[in-house]
Amino acid sequence: TNQLTGRHFLTLKDFITEEIHYLLDLASDLKEKKKAGITHRYMEGQNIALLFEKPSTRTRCAFTVACIDLGAHPEYLGKNDIQFGKKESVRDTAIVLGRMFDGIQFRGYEQSTVNGLAEHSGVPVWNGLTNQFHPTQILADLLTIKENIGHLKGVKLVYVGDGRNNMGNSLLIGGAKVGMDVRICSPESLFPEQDVIAYAKEVSKESGGKITVTSNIDEAVSGADVIYTDVWVSMGEEDQFKERIELLSPYQVNKKMLDKTGNKQVMFLHCLPSFHDLETEVGREIYEKFGLKEMEVTDEVFQSENSFVFEEAENRLHTIKAVMAATNGSVKS
Ligand code: CP
Ligand code: NVA
């Protein structure tokens, strides 16, 4: 056992720097085992509930495959498949699931829902994204950076775009914990909430990191090691395309922005899904309405050698596996 056994994974605020590094090292180890075909069934015989209010490709698939690799059974519970939310409360759902399952993943709207599941279920609960936080994503991002740069401390990570969403918040917190030089670059109206900035600044004092929040692109991207962006309109905000396009168009990640970093090796990251081309149903609607061909990142940057987005996506599997194995598995530290 280790000190993570039995813990929930709701936000990275709850984890100290050493625990984050432990999870990243465990993820690397599990990744090597998987590639070498070495079994790692640390959750043999467990049953895991995967509760989704919002859609997902990476998070759902990562939890599903991770469960099976760890010897556990995953059960997908879509919002419309169960009584949850319509006829049954968070509390009652949590109690029932906790009596049948050994762990619960939740993706949805409110952080208070995942916190409520954690409070009442009696089994570890993992946050697979809420409006406020996306902590498992950050572990995959940190692993991808570490694999390619070799370390995390002092790495200049610039998050460009919607600073107020789950990714802005979570990168601030996660980056601060591991001592990164985190720069949030957004229009002022999309700066992260003051309490999240204050928290990250406080954590940085101890970790040796640095936190900057600015609307000035040139200042933010200068010397960057990593440029990170996310969609301009998150799940649940679909009525805000017009206003976000107006606000965020200057913050598009394109070749010109990468050149401004002065770093030819600058890594490009994106949690995905991405509007780098609009060859999708929603994409075509946006093209018809606003005449845009690309949104938060150009196809050129997305497809370039600087882009590590698919390594990052794969790392969701290894990091989510590490989180489950450490909090609910027989893995030894
Ligand atoms: N990055 C991420 O969480 O992707 P999904 O929405 O596909 O799970
Ligand atoms: N900010 C995005 C992240 C998707 C992984 C959203 O919440 O839709």
C-alpha cells in the first residue's frame, strides 16, 4: 500500500508535489509494462462505474482500457441510462453505486456533484472533468512534457485562450505544484477566477514556480517551452460561439505565434478534441455561420513536428491507470 490508497482524485489541489511525481513515475512504469506486454492486474476482480453526464472519447476510453488492463470490469453509465439527476439525487446514487462498485469515475457539469459522490459513496471517486477542473488531463500533459523535455521544474508553459475554463484552472494548479513557469494568456474578461490565481501563486512560492496572467501575447509566449490551448467554447457553453470567436481570434495558436517564442523546439499541446479543421458537424456549422476555417489552432501547427497532441492523448491511458492503481489497487510504492 501507499499513502494514496483509498483517496479520491477530485482536483490536484488535494495532492502534494511528491504525490504528483509519484503518479507520473507510476504512469511511466505502467506504460513500459503495457508496451512490453507485462501484465499489471493491480485491480483484479474489481468493478468500476464510469458515470458520464457529458460526452467523451479519450477519458471514457482511457478509463475503460485501464480498467481492463488492471483486471477490473468497467461499467459505462450514461446520464440517460440511469435514474441519476432526473429521479435520484447525487447522494442516493452515490450510496447505491458505492455498495456495488469498488470505484467511481464521474464526468459532468458541477464540481459539487463529483464532491458529493466522493462524500457519500464510500469508495474512491475520480474526476474525469467538470466545469471547474480536469485533473486527470493534467497528469497526461505533465507526463508528455517530462518525456520530451526531461523535467518539469522551471518549464515555461503558456496556456493561450480561455483562461477561465477547466483547463486554465487545472494547468495553473498542476503547473504550480510541480514548479513550472505558468503563463496564462487570455483576454482580461477570460482571466481565471482570482481565487485560483491566488492559490497557484501561493503554491508557487513553495515549489519554486512562477505564475503570470496576462493578455499580452508577445510577453507571454517569449521563450516558451510549451504552448497549450483548448477549445474556445467548452461543453455546455455552445451558445457562446459568437462572443468567444470575437474575443479569442487574436489568441489563435498559429505559425506566427510559435515563431514568436524564439524556440524552434517549442512543444504544442491540446487536450482535444480540437477545431484545427472544421471537418466535423459542429465545425461545418461554425464555418457556415462565421466563415472561419480554423479556430484555436491552425491545422498547420496541429499537424507540425512541434505537436505532441496524440502522445498526450495516449498518455491519458497510462496516467488514468496510475491514478486508479495507486488509489484503489494493490500496487506497492
Ligand atoms: N481531453 C479529453 O478529456 O477528451 P474527451 O472529452 O474526449 O474525454
Ligand atoms: N474545456 C474543454 C475540455 C475538453 C476536454 C471542455 O470542457 O469542453
